[in-house]
Amino acid sequence: MIKELDLFGVYAPPLLLHLAVAFALWRPLRMALERLGFYRLVWRPALFNLAVYVITLAGVWAVLS
């Protein structure tokens, strides 16, 4: 059964919470990789960022669900 989150009277899907948590974890990781110069080794940084975000989201989903 799908549960909904009650955010001040507005019902939101649980995926919204997972997306926010994943973004909060992904953003500092991205900044750290930029400072380390890791993106010089990556062919397509935007695609790499998307892949890392999706992996982070899957990890958050596995932990919180």
C-alpha cells in the first residue's frame, strides 16, 4: 500500500522525500568531486552527474523504504 506524506495539509508522494534526501547527499559529493578535479577524467560530466544522482536515489530508497 502506498503511503502519502502530509506536509502541512498537502499530501505528497514518498518519492518527493526520497528525491530531496538524495539531492542533499548528492550536492556535497558533487562539490567534493569538482574540488578534487575528478571531472577532468570524466567524458560526459552531465551524464555522470545524472548517474551518480540516480545511484544515490536508489540507495536512499533502499534505506528509507
